[in-house]
Amino acid sequence: MDKNLTALKPALVWKHFAQIVNIPRPSGHEEAIRQYIIDFAKAQGLEWKEDKAHNVYVRKPASEGMENRVGVVIQAHLDMVPQKNNDKVFDFTTDAIQPYIDGEFVTADGTTLGADNGIGISAILAVLESKTIKHGNIEALFTATEETGMDGANGLEPGVLKADILLNLDSEEEGELCIGCAGGLDFNATIPYESIKLQNDEFTGFERRYGRFPVQYVCMAEYDKTMPNVEVAYPPVPLTNVLGEYLAANGKTQLRIAETEK
């Protein structure tokens, strides 16, 4: 089992990811990962701030000669989804993830890997640390407690971010760039009710019966190629002339990041 993540490329990205997987960070327990980023910013001599919602901001000035370029915010979230196999003894608040390389993928031993959004954090830190990337002003934003309520995003302080462009490094498909989102909403509903006692003292529960009505299952999009008999409402459409192809055709260096496992 190959566990040497630091041998992977790009080296700076995997250097940080190899350290981040050792930091417990389920939602609501993000103190250690915040401190890791703050310590990194201090070591790099970069301006940083933590706000009341426990978001962390790090700023990197533009490269020489790039001061007039448009500034960019690069964003990722700090927390991860803490799930494990039933037979795995693991405490996400104290234990380190055990990653390993499985062919073309990096996975974890019996738990979620935390690539959502650890790989995004790692990519941002790699950009902040790089001495060779030419860039305008960079604002790195690490938001708190995304997985359970978007707490950090909802608590952003107005006016802190200056750039007009934000790149969110929290996606799932390599080679795809999402330029819009429907958004989401969480809410709690309270419905008053009055309890009544059943008149039949012998009642033990309802009986479930299965009818014989014809049922047709249709999947909105292709989910699992091992289920060929399930009808797909919207078959996959190959993308052509995407951003990655355009950059490659014009000789531009690019770094593609995609999450394939929570």
C-alpha cells in the first residue's frame, strides 16, 4: 500500500494535502486546520485575518509588473464530511485520516478522505507558496463549517474581499468549470400538534402492503454504468472546446483539480 503522497505532482499541492489529512477537521471542529493556515501565512510573511465566523483570509500581493492585473479571490472550505465504514474504529475529532495511493486515485483506509475540500485548500496554499507563478493580487478565503450549514459563507464580513472574481475550488468533475449555481436554503419548521390516544388498545401498528401498479424508474442523469437497464432522462453530452482544451492549444500551463471522493 503506497502512502507516499508527497511523491505526487504538483509537489506543493500534495505536500500540503499530506499534512492536512493528519489534521482532524469535521464540521464544527476546525480549530486545528485554521491554525495550520494561520501558521503558514505567518511563515510566508503574508497578511492574514480570522473573522467572527471563523473564516480565514490570507492576502498575497501581486508579482512585480502585475500590479495592474485584476485581483482574484480563491476560496475553499475548512471542514470535511466525517463518514467511516461500520467496522472501522475511528474518531474524526482526534484521529488522522489514513490515505493511500490506489492506482490513479488517492483514497483512505475505511473513512472519507477529506478531499472535499482538502485538495482545494492544498491548491490555494500551493499558489500562495509558489515563487514562480506570476499573478495579480490574490485573496485566499477559507470558509468555516460548509458541510453542515454554510456558516462561514453566511458570516462573511462585507467589504473584506476586494476582488471582483472568485474561484471556488470545490468541484467534482475534472475539466469542467461551473459559472453559475442555483444556490440552496436551510430552514427549521415548527408545526404545533395535539396528541390523542387511540381508542383501540389492541392496535400494534399499520400493515404495509405492496400494490401491483406498474412502476418505471427513470434516472435524471447517468449515475452508474453498471445499471444499463435504468432509463436515463438526460444522457451525458461530451464537452468540446472547453477551457482546458483552449489553454492547452495555446500553450498555457494549467493545473486541473477535481474531487472524486468525499
